[in-house]
Amino acid sequence: MGRTKWQEFIYREASEEEAIAGEGSTQVMTPRRVKSAASALDEALRTALTPYLTGIGEITLWGGPESTIPHGKLRCNGQSFDTTLNPILALQYPDGRVPNLTGRYVIGASDGNPVGTMRDADWDHYHPVGQWYADESYGG
């Protein structure tokens, strides 16, 4: 039997764009290119699905900068939206405006205490300030 002879040659690593496009047959996919392509596809899938993973009209908290609010979401600042392009959202907000939650914070609600009923409540209270010692109790 004859010996197999290996011939050395150089492959070109696929660029990130080539890896994501999936075109070409002469480039090599290295682990780093596979990872970057998978990450890009994962992000594209997340972006495409996010609007469908939460209910329309559902208010969620966003902790990132305003410039990174997920696609398909609106900031609750009283802005208007096109009711023709967003008919399901218009069922929740028929006047074509999202709520204005500027300067407000999330607070629980129930049937006996609906959202907004405590907004004008008198929240006056105090916190004692001063030096506390382990052997003293509050309230005298």
C-alpha cells in the first residue's frame, strides 16, 4: 500500500461578514468566527422575537439608556402612536397615546386599590435623624 502524502497549504479564515452571510466555499470557519456568527444570529433572532414575547400594552421596566429601548417598544412619556398601524395597542389606549409615567414609579395595585388611587395621598412622614446608641431604644 502506498503512503498518503499530505500537502501543506494555507487557508484563508472567513471574515465575520462572510461567516454571517454563509457564502463562499474556500474560507475556513474557525471557532471564533462560528461564535461571532452565532452571536450575531442570536441577537437578530432576539430582536425579531422580542415584540412578540410580551403582551401588547404591557408596561415593563427598562434600565438601559433611552437610545437602547428595544425595537417595537415605546417609552411611556405620553407620546402618541399611529392607531392604524397599531390596532391592538389602540384597544388598550384608544386615544392613541401611551401613558405618561415620567417622574412616577411602579407601585402595586389591587381591585380595592386601583392604579393611581394613591397618587394624591398625603405621604408626609419623618425619619428620626441623630446619633443612635445600641443601648437606646426608639420611641422612648
